Amino acid sequence: MTFKENDFVLIDYTARIKETGELIDTTSADVAKKHGKYSEEKVYEPLLVIVGEHRIVEGLEEELAKLNVGDEKTIEVPPEKAYGKRDPNKVKLMPLRNFTRRGIYPKVGEVVEINGVMATIRNITGGRVIVDFNHPLAGKTLVYNVKIIKKIDDLLEKIKYLLHRRLRSVPPEKFVVNIAEGTIRIEMPKETYLIENIQYVKQAVVKEIEKYVPLSPTVEFVEKHSIKLPETPVSVKEKEKTKDTG
């Protein structure tokens, strides 16, 4: 049984550039370490893919939709269905002063933001900078080794994974989700309380629930805080009563 649009699927994968074999991404910590690409800041685990959401490259998503749980496949994705072909018109020559007057001292190979667009510094010479606005993987054929781990059918589990993919450091099982009195009630774990932009995350997840898991017109986020109550003082009369019965 293949997957249809809006299905929630967990996949393991490793992605390489076909021409060089260079590792560009993986869900496996061991593979990342083997290739010297391991990062302490990254969470290595199966990736949530919502079929038809287009969060992954087009060619990969098309092929995933044809697979089943447990399937493993090597998928070759050409540039047209990955990050596009290289466009020479996106390579620009800019004065170095455009950078330095903003306190930026570019280095060859560095990725910088220019007017809200990411670009790669290709060369610096004679007070001029060659800037490449193509995606770093533009023009590259990518090879994915993919395994379908699981299809998520439980609606409340889907909500947990929508939360988890925005809060990767918090395991999905730490979110307590249920429906009470017609309201989706989400109990947030303590480690989320002080996360920067947590309110933005909540609102984004509500929009995704509305699109993918429309179980209720209301979503409620709950935080639980424990306080230590003072010990109840024993009254004089209770003390005297204790002595009399002692």
C-alpha cells in the first residue's frame, strides 16, 4: 500500500552528492561521525515527512509516495527535481565596501545574507567580491539511501510529532495530548516553558493541526507548575491534647 497526500511518514535517510560522494545530510549519528560531519547540536533520528507538504526535495518526495513501510531504496534525484540547475545570472560582482560598511568582512566559501537572501562568497579580489546566489547544491545530482520506518495513523500521535519537529530537543512522548470536552488539550513538558519564541511555535502548530488533524475547533496548551506548600502549624490546643493522651 503506497502513501497518499497528507500521510505522516517517518524515514531514515542518507544523502550524498553523486559526483563526489560527499555526505550532505543523514539521520544517522554513526554515518555523520564516519564522514566527519557529526554535530552535537543536531538531533539524529527518523525524519517526519508529510506527503505533499513539499518540505523535502521534489524528486525524493515523489519516490517516497511509491514505497511501503519497511522498504529501503536508493533514489537518484536530478538537479531539476532537487535544488535546480545553476543559473549564471545569479552570480554577481559587488564592491567590497558594500560589506565592510556594514561591519562584514567576507571570506571565500562563506555563506552570507544579502537583502534577506543567502549567498556564497566565491572570490575576493581588487576590492570586489564575486557572490553566488545559487543554492549551494544547485546543479548537483543527489543520491538518497532511504528506509521507511513507520506510518503514523494515530491522530493524537500526529500532533505530538508536529510539536516535536519544531522542538527537536523534546521527544514526542513528552507531550501529553488528549481530547477533553471537545478541546484538544496539550500538556507541555517543563523543558519547553522558557524556549525562545515558544508562543510562535504554538501558533504554528495550531495552524498545522487545523490543516492535518482537524479534530476540534479549540486547542488548549497547558503548563503545570509545582509549588511547595508550608507545613501546617500545629495549634496550642492540639499540642495540649497530644500531651493529655500521651
